[in-house]
Amino acid sequence: MTDATDRTDPADPADPADGTGPTGPNPHPHPHPHPPRAPRPRPVPLSPRSLLALALVSLIGVAAFAWPFFASPESQVGAHAQDAPWLFAGLLVLLVGVVAATISEAGMGAKAVAMLGVLAATGAALRPIGAGTAGLEPMFFLMVLSGRVLGPGFGFTLGAVTMFSSALLTGGVGPWLPFQMLSMGWFAMGAGLLPGARRLRGRAELVLLAAYGFVAAFVYGTVMNLYGWPFIDALASNIAFHADASPAANLARFLAYCLATSLGWDLGRAVVTVVLTLTLGAPVLRALRRATRRAAFESAVTFDPPTP
């Protein structure tokens, strides 16, 4: 079985470009003095329908997160505060459906799905290592690097699937799960939207990814705070959501809530992501790009006829 774009990788020591093999001269050296360069790794393509599905689920997710700032005091949403987490958990069904549609309609063939499974399993295995202690969560740096190499669509799918898989692994299934899947999907998708994906390499790229990981780690924690904040008893705290307060007043309460509860946690997550990106980012990026180049997601798979 061969790919239409399968070419010699000059960086592969087992198949060098100078006409010699690992055990001696190659009986069939390349006829050209300068063999063609290996194709650049390209992110997994997304179809317009998949982009529309991602936009739809993101819009619904924003509404699910941000409703406290837009619900009027007369709205019955706040009256069902105890039921709302379970009602919002219905997003899980929609989110899983969108991920499945993205995989089936985005041209993600067997090779892309296999890579998705490997990376999701790796991320899920990394999550329990820190057990969330003081924000020590090494899976975030892998999501940043994977989204960077494989593109925003693959990144969103990977983030959502990884969080779902890790929840099954750690027993963390609950009404918060769809919110975690959305947040992690956005986190990895943002890395795929960073500039210079084709040309920026080396130390500058690592610094860019580390800076993104640092900022996005705080954004992730802040967004996730919106899940539980509206359901704190407003009578017990002056930083809880208050249905009768104005959006500006609730925003001030929310920022105070973030500073009082999760700032240290988010800082630990951000620092770990930066350290791992700067120390392990270069080899992981090379491995991901090499695997992506070898997989050649956009090429059709053909089968060679059997040799007599």
C-alpha cells in the first residue's frame, strides 16, 4: 500500500539521500543529485459542513457559558439554578454528535482517525499524572502542540475527545463534562489558528506556543469558572452570581470570584505548560510533523498489484 504523495524524507537516517543504505551502497541510488524534498506536513482538512458544525456547537457553548450575563432578572433560568447543570449536560449529546460528524465529513480517513486515537489516549493518560494538584496538568502542552501541527479543526476534535476519554478513565463524568470538552476543544483549536504555521520554526515558534499556552491556560480556567459560579448561593457570598444585578455588577463579582478561587490553580497550569513547551516542544513538534508528513492525510490510498 502506498500513498500518492509518499516521498523520501531526507531526515530519515534509515533512507538517506546519498545513495547508501544502512548496510552499504544502495543498488538503486536516486538518479538525481538533489532528490525532491519531502512534502511539508499539512493540517487535516475540514469541509465547509464541518466548519459549520463547529461554529454551531461553539455558538451554543458560548450561550451555555455566558447566560448569567445576559439573562434578565425576570427570566426563569435563574429560578432553575439547581437543575441547570443537568440541563446543560444535554450539550454532551450534541457535542459528541458534532465530533462524530467532523470525523466522518471532514475527510478524516483511517490515518487521521488513528492519529486522533493515539493522541487522545496519550492526553488522557497524562491527565491523571498531576491529578490536577495545584494546576499540574501536563496534558495541556500536548494539546497546544497537536493543534499547532494538525490544524484548528483537528485540534478542537482532539481536545474534546481527550477530555471525554480522560473523564472515563478517571471517573470524572458529570454535568461539568460538556463544558470541559468545549473548553479543551477551544484551547487546542486556538493553537491551530496561531500565525506562521508553515514558515515559523525553531526557538521563535516555541516562544509563540509557550506564550499562547500561558495565556490560554488562564482563559481555560476562567471559562470553566463560569460553569459553577452561577450556582453558588448568592446569600452566602458577595462574589456569587446575583440574578437581580446588572451585567456589569455580575462581571465584577465574577472577576472577584476568579481571583479568590482559581488564580493560583491557573498559574500552576500556565507555568507547567510553558516549561513543558520550551523543554519538550522541539522533539514533540518534530515527531508530530514527521508523522503528519508520513500520513499524507490529503492523499488517496492506493494498493499496489500483487507481484508474480
